[in-house]
Amino acid sequence: MSDTLAGLVSIAALVALLALAYRPLGDYMAAVYSSDRHLRAERLVYRLTGVDPRAEQSARSYAVSVVGFSLVGVVLLMAMQLAQAHLPFSRDLPGVPFWMSFNTAASFVANTNWQSYAGESTLGFTVQMAGLAVQNFASAAVGMAVAVALIRGFTRARTGNLGNFWVDLTRGTLRILLPIAAVGAVLLMAGGVVQTFSDTPMDTLAGHGQVLTGGPVASQEAIKELGTNGGGFFNSNSAHPFENPNGYTNLLEVLLILLIPVCLTRTLGTLVGNRRQGLAVLAAMGVLFAVSLAAVTAAEVGARSQAAQAAGAAMEGKETRFGEWASALFAVATTGTSTGAVNASHDSLTPTGGGMVLLNMMFGEVTPGGVGSGVYGMLVLAIVAVFIAGLMVGRTPEFLGKKIGARQMTYVATYMLVTPALVLVGTGVAIALGSTSDALGNPGGHGFSEVLYAYTSGANNNGSAFGGITVTSDFFQITIGLAMLLGRLVPIVLVLLLAGSLAEQGRVPTTAGTLPTHKPVFVTLLVGVVVVFTALTYFPALSLGPIAEALA
Amino acid sequence: MSTTTTPTPAPDAGPTTDAAAHRPGAGTLVHAASSTGLRVLAAQALAQLPEAFRKLDPRHLWRSPVLFLVWCGSVLTTVVAVVDPSAFATWLAVWLWLTVLFGNLAEAVAEGRGKAQAASLRATRSDTVARLLDDTGATTSVPSTRLRVGDRVVVEAGEVIPGDGDVVEGIASVDESAITGESAPVIREAGGDRSAVTGGTTVLSDRIVVRITAAAGESFLDKMISLVEGTSRRRTPNEIALSILLVSLTLVFLAAVATLPPMADYAGAPQELVVLIALLVCLIPTTIGALLSAIGIAGMDRLVRVNVLAMSGRAVEAAGDVSTLLLDKTGTITYGNRQASAFLPAPGVTEEELRDAARLASLADQTPEGRSIVTLALSQGADDQDLPAGLDFVEFTAQTRMSGVDLADGTQIRKGASSAIAAWLGVDIDPRVIATVDDIARQGGTPLLIGSQGPGGESAALGVVHLKDVVKDGMADRFAQLRSMGIRTVMVTGDNALTARAIADEAGVDDFLAEATPEDKLDYIRKEQAGGRLVAMTGDGTNDAPALAAADVGVAMNSGTSAAKEAGNMVDLDSDPTKLIDIVEIGKQLLITRGALTTFSIANDIAKYFAIIPAMFVAAYPSLDALNVMGLATPRSAILSAVIFNALVIVALIPLALRGVRFRPAAATEVLRRNMLVFGLGGVLVPFVGIKLIDLLVSTIPGIG
């Protein structure tokens, strides 16, 4: 089978599997978040934590819970890392430096999983499993809870209540993430991903003895992808043969990455009682994903035909067992979903390919975006599109039966402002510092791309690294850590306040004068808003990095 | 001397002739995008130039953050141009100032149009002397400005009414042309729904006593003046929401430009301050930022031009969102009087006999119904020359409930309601005639029975005249258009359900409210609003006031009572209920114009990037020259051309902002597709051409090209 055919077949298989899961998983998740029943295990959790599962929370209370839960998570995770030397199963690794522990804690709580440390040589099993893996579940469940709260803002009328965060968090973890992650882990193990608590001594071809670090990789790997987390057990992430040994596991990991973000659009459609609305949101995400995939694949595969091929060309930084097609697919999936796992070095992508994955993150992680964050991010963008479109059809804008007034636009406009501000200010300040050029692996435009990528990845909660740049200085640890935390929590608070203001309204009935938001015209406009807004924000910065490089 | 049960409309019910009749006059000036229109506009712009300069005051500009930022950029650029003179910096400074000036000009022209109207209104307000009536019946002369609420004044023929009020005594014909522009006098009388008079209008005949209802300075005229002048204009909710989006976009661009210097330094392409300012000004949404307030003022202005006064911009916006229209049947949907449509003879009577008898019985009947019978008879071939001598006309009385004629030979012909005629004839009426009568009633028509008694006393029912409430031409089409826009029309009538249904079917309205009392209207409005719908209605009576107040858009007729006018949030000076439909369209047009220009403004940025970014960085990264798709001459000419385009596009769009984007009723998706193509795609492409053309000129300037 030629590379092209194999690449197309695996993309087709991926689409088919997602299509297969779309209805049942989407509707299942809708049922999870709207059911009145509590599982026995859940009741136990509520009793232990003293949560009243029937209590409803206002937007403010919901937001306080999310922020509080996240900040407590940061503190606990930092404490575990700092005290690592005294924890069991730590493979005699020392405590983590303070700002690195802050960066790592912020990173995992913010569902970013930016790793300024080398996984296997910095963190022992306890921190990895009781700290990082717990946040892999928790941060993903938080994202879904916020998305569901926003959907409730649309479906509820004349109430300020958005549900109960603790119930949503518990259900998302126990009923959605855990079962799928368990199945995923088993399938990954079947594919050859390791799951041990010991290291493997072996002899190399050269005859020397070597110890290969092992660990509970498969279980970590499943939630790493499923929860769009991306923090690898090993430093080289999904390029490592123990994390991602072959084409089968590679496809499975891409499937796990896209599974929940894609199916949540069905959940959206089901909960708002208009399935076509869910499909329209998915269509907007899908168009951007498809274009991005085509561009990256073309750039990576196309580089082979050039004279540079003799020097290894576009295979630099890619695993030979995956090749360009699977690397491109993985790169687009991971940057389009705020996952940040990598099976190839993004630093070594062609300028066009690297610029494209950068752009995927700059879209605000909505193609199809992180677990939960993709849906709420796209809904916020849809409100912007609705606002402009609504005016153009001569009505004060409304979306899913809710009026978009000054209060809603305040939240939306601030949301749109936060991430670009973090990315641009972070990059601007970092590049202005003389010390930065020492941290860069490359000079010129490519070096600039490395810095831009780091802050884009952090503020958008992606977590993938362009590589090349050394980010262990306190400056980077603190600023990228803050970018991740603020890039996560500020938008979440704004989304919840938005949800609350929507839930307080009554419902506006649909008439022939209402702009239908599930038709191709609107999807086109939504895609246009995403692209134009992103392009206008980042064009100057991009022109100094990937664009200058790509045109050279 | 009416023969029918329908009340005759009073002579001043307004020019309620045809839905389309008032439209040509209403908007000729605004709708004509002809060269004359543009010439007028250019003259207005020239006249407002001093005002635009006055608005350069930063304290004024602070209200528009986008323009304020441009102002700051202009000041900085000017400083640079003075400290470190260069042709480039000077040209940039000039065009940045022009950008602010053009933005001011848009607002000034919009306000100027209002001011011109206000000035003519103010002329009518000037110093009237009021004759104050005291309890003893004596009058004293006081200036109208001293009048207080509750004062009673006497106004006689030839005098100007000194203030807003209600007629409490007498009846007079009043010339309201100062307010409405309508020269035909109207009747104002004490009591009832036509008691309100407006200060500044002139009494033409008779004498009335008016109780003042608005103190000097708060009168209708005063409100109208401040509204059209724009002085009392407050930003509407949607305008505020849009401003928030624009401010957020501005901040994003500010972040993008402010963080550029370190990035540029790193790239080895340090940027001049003036270039960064030029980039920022080109990116921030200056077009819509400059035109936003002009669009709002022009929207109010368009309403004034169709003789509707909105008490707030909020109401105009709400009009665009209305999903239920409550329309009075009489005068809005139908012509307001019943007309004969057919002669249905009794068995054994020919149609000619019935026709001639009906005509004779109606010759002296000057009601519209009576005249319509004569007209129908003539159109069916009756001979209008052949008038028998010795006719003795019998007028309608409330006791007999019929009218008619006694012929010279003693034959009596009567027409009237079937029960009255039957009683008069004193004989049983052929059941087939009764069936015809019932049939007409069932269809919503009014059956008039024609009977005759010969000289010998022989009585017979000759047949039935079918009087119909005639639906205005084109109403069904208009309602269909409204339906396609998602607006339900509800007909409100005092008729019974049977009649109402028949007319509703013929007119094509979606629902009707039969035998409607004011309470029914209020209940209906509440019910619709509970479902989240916005309701618009018209009303004139005091008993309409609660419903007018409850409706999201309540249009009071100027002929109505002060209570109704106070309760509504708009007043229609022509008292034409069909205008509700125009008001909805103006509301929609206002929002569409805002959306279209926002889209256009943002779409423009793409081309500006392609002009400015390669110009800024081509020295550091020669590969970026590939982005210079327009082939602009030099980096400086490219940047200056983008700034000039940015300023000129404001001027170019002023006519559109004032006129409003053309609105054609269609389904939402269709409207969106069209506007996205014109203003979205157009907004992307136009500046590529525009900047290139400007560059061809600019590149000839020494020191730039």
C-alpha cells in the first residue's frame, strides 16, 4: 500500500469510527448530565465530600466552585512535587524546583499539560499517578461541566441556576471519562503500550547494558488523549515507542483525542433540542480541521519531492514508523483539540505545516477543541457570528432562543480579548528580553516561532511544544504558568457568567424572521468569523515567523 | 343619515386611502440615491464642516473610543512630524486628522439634517400669547411660556394654540400642518378620542377651551425638537452592545500593534512610531466607529420623514424585532366603509328592477355606503339621466332604521336592515331571500334589504344589496411579505367573530381578535409577550392607553387623546395605522445598516494587512514581498495609501449610513446571504482595488514614491 493510500485509509477509518460513536456517545453524555439518578458510587462521593447533589448553583457560585477546585488542585499538585523525595514509589527522584512545580501544577490543572520537565527523569510514579493522572481526569471533567453549564444557560429560562458543579464533575469523571479511559487503556495495551511498575534492563545491539524506564504508561496514555490533556509519561510523548508503538495505537490515540470533543456537539444538539444545531457547530469545526489537515499533510508530504529530500527532508523530527501522513494527522488533531500530545517534533515541521498547527491553536482551540472547552469556545464564537449576522438580517441578535444584548457581549468580547492578549503580551515581553535569545534553539524567524508557539500553546491550553526553546528559566516557568492558568480560568468564569445571564432570560420564539443558525450560510459565517478574527489578531506576529519562513 | 350599522368615519380620520399612498412623498429625499441626492448631501457636508472641526475637541471624542484613539494617534504623529520633519510623517499626520474629521463630519451631517427640521419647528413655537381663562370666565393674556399644567386657555379662529392640551369645551377645525405637514384641517372637539391639540397648531374656525397638559418646554413640540436635533439622544441597547464588540476589537488590535516593536526589533526591522500608529488606525474599526452615531441619528430622521416621532431610539430598535403586529381592521386593512358589491334580486324580480329601485332609494343618501350603491348601479347599466319627477326622499332615522324614497305615483321604496324592512312590509319574506341575507351575513358582509309598497298597498321584498367591507388593494401581499419576515399580523375589530373571520381570510392575516375590547387587546399583548414575542400596535383612544403602554412598540395616532400619546412610544403625525409596517422596516433597516457596515469595516482589514505588513518587514524578510499582491510602489506609499483609503472610505459610506442599507422583505437566511456577499466579500475585495488606485497617485509624491 502506498503512503498516500495508507494515509487516506486511516483518515477514512478515523472518520468512520467517529461517525459510529457520534450518536450513541453524544446522547449518552446528554443523558449523563440531565439524569436525576445518582449512582451508588456517586452518592458515596457526595456523602464523603458533604455535597448536596440536589442543590442548584447560580453562575457566580458555579464559577467560584470551578476556580476554587482548580486553585486547590494547583496547591496540592505543587505540594506533591515539592515533597516528592518523601513520597513512595518515587524512584528516588528528588523534589521538583519550586517554579517548575508551579508551572507543572498550573499546566495540568489548566488541562494544558505543557511540560517544562522531562517526564520519566523528573517525576516518580506517585506524582504521575496520584497527581498528574488525577488532574488529567479532573481538568477534563471541569471542561465538560463548564460546557454543559453554558448549554444549560441556553436551555433554561428565567432562572439564574446552572446546575451543580460537583455533580457535573463527579458524573463526568465516573460515568464518561473513567469507563472510556479504561477501555482505551486495555486497547492500547493490546497494541503494545507498556503497563508495568518496573524498569526493563536490556542489552543494546552494541552489547552495552541499558535500563529502559517503564511504568503505568497505557493507563496514563488513555486519559492523556481522551481528556485532551497531552502530558506524556515520557519526555518524547507519543513519539516514544512505549507510549505509541505502531500505526494501530497511533490511530487509536487520534481517535481518543477527537472522540469527546466531536461527540459533545451531538450532546449540545440533543440538549438544546435541535440536533441540526449540533451538526452545524461540528460542521464549522470540521471544515477548519479538514482544511488544516489538508494543508499540513500537503506541506509535509510535498516537501519530499524537493531537492532537500536527499537530506532527509520532511522526515526530520518524525518517526519512521508513522511517516508524514500519520504525523500530520496527529499534529492537526493534537493542536486542534488543546491536547498537545505529539508524535513528531513540531519544530521540525515545514514552515507551512508548523505555521498551520500554530494557527490551529490560535483559533482558540475550537477545531474541534478541548474536552468541553471546544464546545464552549465555539459557542462563544457563534455568539459573535450571530451578533453580526443578526444585525445584517435586521433583528437584535438572538441565538438558540436567547437575546444577545450588551451584557452578553461584554462577556463574549472580554473572552475574545483574554487569550490573544496573553499570547501577544507574553511573546512581546519574552522576545524583548535579551536572555531569551540564549534560550532559543534557532535564530531568525524560526526562533521567533518557538517563542510565539510557547505562549500560544500555554494561553490556549494546548500544551504541545514547538521544541527548540529551553523553557526552564524562572521567567518562562512563571510567565507560561500564568498564561496557562489565566488562559483557562478567566475564559471559564466569563463563560459561566454568560451562561447565567442567558439562563435568566426568557425564551424568544423562533419565527421566519429568526436567523436559522443551523444552515450552511451561518456555518460559513461562523468559519469566516473564526478565521478572520484570528488572522487579524495574529497576522503581524505570524508574518515575522512562519509566514516569513514559508515564503522564503 | 347613515343607513347602515357601520359608524361613519369622521372627516378627520386621516388620509387612510391606500397603504402605498403616503410612501412616495415620505421618503423621496432619503430614498433617492440620485445625483441630486448626492449633490444635496455634498452641500450639507460642506455646511457642516465647521461643526466637524468643533467636534475635534477630545472631550467630545471621548464618547467614541475608536475615534478617540485615532485622535491620539493624530496628535502623536503631528508631534513626530514637527520634531523630525519628513514628507511621510507630514502626509500621515494630515490624513490621520482627516480620518477623525470625516468621522465627525458623518455625525455632524446627520445631526444637521435634524437641526434643519428643528429650526422650522422652532419657528412655529415662537412667542404665542395665551388667553388664560379663570374660574369667573374672564380671560387674561399671558405669554405661552408661562402656562402650567392644568391651566385653561381660550383659542379662537385664527389663533395659535399656545400649548399641548385637551379640548374641554367646543369644537373647532385645526390646521396642524406645522406639525404634520398635512394641509387639510382636522376637527378637534371636547370629549371622545379627538380631543388632543398640539401647541403651535392653528385654529381655523370656531372657539375652543383647552386644558393644558404639558408645561412649557416639555410640550410635544419641544420633545420633537430635541429628538430631531439629537440632543436628547441616548445610545440604544444594541448600539451599546455593538460598541462593546468594537472596543474589544480595538483592544485586540492595540495589543497586536503594541507588542509588535519588540518582535520587530528581534527580527532586525525596528519600526518607526508613525508606521505603528498608521497600522493601528488602519486595523481598528474606524469605519463603523465613525458612522455608528450617524446611523442612529439617521434612523430617527427616517422615521421623522415618514411623519412618525419615536420617543426613544430603543423603540425604533424594538420595531425591527417585532414579531406580532396588532392592526385595527378599519382604516388599516379595509377602506373603513362598506361598499355595495352585488344586487341579489328576490325570486320573480329582475336584477334591473332591483338595481333601479336600490339606486332610487340611495340617491339622496350621501353616506359612502349610499353612494357606493349608486356607483354600483351605474356601473351595471342604470341610466343616470332618467330621474322621475316628484321624488320625496325619506331620511334615515334611528326609529325607523331605514331610508328611501316615495315616488310620485305613491310607490314607496325603502332600504335598511332586514328586520326593519320586514317589519315595515308587514308580510312574510320569501325564505330564499332570508337565506340570501343570512348567507351574506355569514360571509362577513352587510345585507341591505330593499322593499317596496305599491300605491295599492301591495308589499314585496325586491331583493338584497350586498355591502362588503372592502379590503385594501395589496394588503394580502403585504401581509405575506411580513409573514416571510416572521411577523404575524393580527386583525383587531369590533365585528363579531363570523364577520371578522371572513375579512381575516380575505386579507390574509394570521389571526384576528373579534368584538375586541381594550381589555382583550391588553390580554392578547400580554399573552404574546409571555411567549417572548415583541408586539407592536396602534391606538388612538384613551382606552387604548394601557395596551399602548404594554406593547413593545405602541404607535399613538396624533389625532388621538393625550393619554394615548403619553402611553405610546411613538406618535404617528399622519394618524395612519398602516404606517406600523413602515416603522418595522425602518427599525430593521437601522440594524442592517449597522451590521453591514461593521462587517465591511472588519473585512477591509485583510487588504490593509496585505498593504502594510510587507511594507514594514520586507527589509528584514525579503520573502514577505510575496504578500505585496497589490504591487504597491514603495513601503511608504503602501502605508500612506492604506491610511488614505481608510479615511476616504468613511466619506464614501456617509450616504449609505444616512440612507440606510436597502431593505427588501425576505427570509432571514436570504437576507444574510445577500448582505454577506455585498458587505462581507465586497469588504474584502474593494480595498484591494481602492488602495492600489490610491497608491498610483501617492507614489508620484516626492519623498513617498
